[in-house]
Amino acid sequence: MCFPPVPRCPAGVFRLWLKAAVVLWLAHGCVRVAGSLYTKEDPLVILSSGSLKSSVTNSSSAWLLQFFSSWCGHCVQYSSTWKILAEDVKDWQTVIVVSVLDCAQEENYDICREFGVQLYPTIKYFHAHSPESDRGTIFRAQDVGQDGSGADRQVQVMRHLMVDILQNHTKLERPDHCPPLETYSSEDLLPLLGQRSEYYTAIIVEEPESYIGREVILDLLMFSGVEVKRALSSDRLLMDALKITTFPSLYLLHPNSTHTELHIEKKQRFFFSSLLKMLPGVQRKPRGFGRTSATGLLEALSGKATSVSWRTFNSVKVYTADLESALHYLLRVELATHDYLEGEELNIFKDFVTVVAKLYPVGGSVVKLMKTLSNWLSSIPLQRLSYQKVLDLVDNKMRIAGMFLGAELRWVGCQGSRAGLRGYPCSLWTLFHILTVQHDAMPTALENTGLEEEAAPVLQVMRRYMRTFFGCGECGRHFEQAAASSMDQVENKEDQILWLWDQHNRVNARLAGTLSDDPQFPKALWPGPTLCASCHEEKNGVHIWNRNKVLVFLRQHYGASNLSPKYSIRPPEPPSEPAQFHPFQKEHQEDNKELNLKFKEHPESQARHQIIKQDAGGPEGGVWVLGLGFNSIDMSLCVVLYVCSCLVLMFLFFFFKVKSKRWKHRQSHLQV
């Protein structure tokens, strides 16, 4: 058979096709980069052609806008610097807003041309109350390398330039909420000594070239209860009155008219700001509210009229009462929304119970409950389980000795200033922090559970639980997004501890200042400098974490030795007299007929169920023999029945003995 000749592709056509494929591949990569260069999760504002003019025109705040192009390689490298800057000055947003606009998007072509953007990235500054005709002023700072190196140095330079511009504004261009950044003299400050006030007054004394005072003033913009003022070290009259010899220093005037110099662990901006934010009564203002409305809202949410008594606690400690309250709410309230657990839901719940049973750091009644529940869930062959049966075991209606979980919410370290704040979410975070640390301390604890093959078993269990059972759906979706983006990078137990800590801080940053933020316990970077000063460092004026020190701190803070049993609910004392037959026993036997039939069909499950029974001796001192349960009442009844049976047999014996003699005597008379 003859085949037609195959046409040959000219070399030029093949090269053209190859170039087109490369261009398409690069274009696809640029689109992918553009889609992920800046997201709504970043602490900045993403503008477009439709929102640019309306945002910057006659705005009460200044705007710092980066025009970038998503196909520009330098813009991609520079994005990390811009994100660091936005995160570093996120509390300045009422005064100056950090924003971006992508000129590579077709809808933005005209607006970028209208604003005279020719090179990328171009950074423009729009002062407050800008007219519609304003096209911005080029914001110049030292260039960074094409590889993005020097990001932290660049952030410090740009931040200082932002401070200079804000300080040198004309009265017309000044942002509405910009506080005074000028220095105060001894004539202004000395009369304040010894006077009562409704708020703290913090005086930062520094060298003329220092920026710490002005940066701290802007850092405290979103906080009420404290006012920060600057003074220079060259004011000798003030220095002699305050007895300050080192710079920068912090001198605090209390509302009750006392005043003193505060000790700062490290002379860095972060330590100054953090110390002032943690002063009693200093609170973060809710987002979207001015000073007046924020004060009214805080008063409305103060929770002064509450029936829950306050529990004094030490922030250095972790309280088992919080952990027990978390398990109580999880098992008795959150899980109660599911009438049945089946399929994947049942498997997720089994994994959660297994992890808690294996890694819960404190022994006693709670551990026995979780181990009993874990063994029971492992033994049942069913793929559909009634929640009521789980609740019956949690409530210990079978009267198993030493098994108990308090049915009361006792928040201690997680208590809020009013009902609805902190509480369960705080305690759930705490529980999983402890589980990650315990997994690091006991690396073989999860062997033979089916979870040991995962690189981050505690995180994976938490991820599945949050996605399936956690009551706040939006919170679960946020956690799932974070897990999907970076959890696969966790390779060992140390990474597991640090990943959860990092995500917890990200959540705190996202929720800071919202209505769910407790004004008495504002969400902030944790641990703060008072808990772990060595965890914080600065590199070229930008705050960074010492992750090795953080890991050491987390291991100690969430370790078993740092748990306090104060406020925990103690299990009830066992009864001194034999308890009466519990009415639930008959009900429980009837409810579990189906399970018992299944156990008969599955000898292996029956054997595992037998282990649970052997481990769960009742409070009456009962024992289990050949899989049949006998408590003290049963044994007493057996003894009584045994004695009665013996008496009956003896009576029958003597009765027939007498009858036999009479029968023989009668027979002898008949024969005669």
C-alpha cells in the first residue's frame, strides 16, 4: 500500500512556532504573577481606573501610590519591599495610605497614561485634600537592587521620608488626623508634672536626628488613652528636671499625677510602641470610627454589667481551665449541631480525638475521657454514629471511674472584657499550640495511629476540623486558604510549631481594630517584648523576629511544666456507699443492641471493645469477667441468690428424706 508523502515543516516555520510557544508560556507566567503580586490580604489598598481619582481627590488622608506593571521583573522583586512597608506603617492609615495600581491591566491603560507614568515602578505622593487636577508628586528614595536586596533598608529610608513630608506639610495639605510631630520644650512639659489627667502622657526624649519619637506618635494613632510628645536631649532644663541621661528614653506621666522614667529593654521603635500599647486602659480604636464614635462604642461594649466574676491570671502561664472549657464547648456545643457523624466527618472527629488523647499534656480525668472516647471510636465498625451516643460517653452516663470533663465555661487566660469576646476561639488556638509543642516533645506519641506518616499531623487535623466543624464559617475559610498556600512547606515538628504561631499572628493583624477585637486585650504581635524581649530584633530600623528564640519561647510557654491547674473544675468525689442501679443502664443497653450485634459479627471489634471494658471499671468497684460486667450490686445479688438456693436445696433434701422414711414405713406395714 502506498502512503502519500508527509509534508516537511520548513525550519523557519518551526522556529516561529517555538518562539510563539515561548511567548505564550511567558505571558501565562506574567498573568499568574499579576494575579498574585498583591492581594486583598495585604495591608494596602488596590486601586483601579475607576477608584483612583475618587480615592485621592479631596481625601482627608495622604496617599502613597505605586504604579507598577505585573510583567515588569523589577516590580515583581520590589513587591516584597512594598508589602513590608505597608505592614510596617499599617497603623498610620488614617494619616497616609499605602496603595498600588497595576498598569498592565487593560482597564488601567488610560489612567496610567493620564497620570504620566512611563517607567515601572513609579511611586507618587498625593497630599491630603488634593484637587481633582492633581497628578501627584514623584516620591523618590534610594533605589534597591534588581534582586530586591536591601528591602529592609529601603523601607526605613521610605518611612523616614514619609515622616518628613508629614511634618513639613502646609496647614492646607495636612491630613485631618495627623498629630503634632514637632518637639515640645521644657516650658510646655514641666507644668504637666504632678497634674491629674484622663490619659497617659508619654514623653520620648531623643537626639535631634532620631526618628523614633515621631514614628511612635504615628504608631499610636489608632490607640486611645495615651498621648505621645517629643522632646530633645539638648533641652538641659528638662533633662535636669526628669533626671534623664541616656537617649532615647521614655518618661511617663500617669493619670493619677505620678510620673517616672520607664525602663526599655531595647532602645528600638518597636519596644517603645509595644510598651505604650500595653498600658492599662490603652485601647485600640475600632476600625471605621472617629475618636468620638469610638469612645461611645467602647463604653457600650465595656461589659461592666456582667454577671461573670473576673478571674485574676498571670499572662506568663497557660491555664488548664481554658483547655477544658475548649473541649467542653467543642464536644457538647459545637458538635451538637450534627445529629449524626458519618463518613468523612466521623473520620475527622476520630483523628481529632486521637490527637488530643495522645498529646494532651496533663493526665487525669480529661485524658482518661479522651482515651476512652478514642478507643471506643476506634472499636465501632459503623460508618454512621449518633451524636447522642458520643454525648452519653462524654457525660459519663456509664459511671466509669476517673473519667470526667467539667460542663462549665471557665475562661481564665482567654477571658474577655465582656461576653462574646475571646473565649472559645482563644482557647482553641491555645489547645492546638499545646498539641504542636507536645508532638515535638513526644515524637513517637502518634505511632500506629495512621497519622504518623503526615509531615504535620497536628496541623492537618486542625485544618480538617476547622473546615468541617468550626462554627465560624468565614474563619474556617480563611484558615483553609492559609493552609492551602503554605502548609505543604512544613517539613518537621519545629516548622509545625512556628507555622501555627505565624498564622495566629496573621489572624491577629487582620482582626485588629474590628468589632471582635477586645479593647482590654487588643490583638497585637505575640509574644510581646515583655514576654520575650530576645524574640524581637530590628534590622535597619525594621522589626524582625528571631525565629530561633521564638521557638525556644513557644516550647517553654506551651510546655507541660507551664500549665496551671488553677480554676480547673475538679471531678466529683466517688460515693462512699454503693450507688443504686442507674436508670441509664437499661436505656444504654437498649440503645446499643445494634452495636452489640455488630460486635458479635466482628470478633476483632469485640476484642477491642473488651479492652475498653477492662480499662473502665465502674465507680462501684465492679469487675469484668469474660466480657460480662458485674458490679458490687450484682455480686451481692449473686451471694443472696446462692444462699437462698442452698437453703431451698437443703429444705428439699430434708423434705424428701422425711417423705422417704414415711414411704418405707408404710410399705413395711403393707407387707405384714
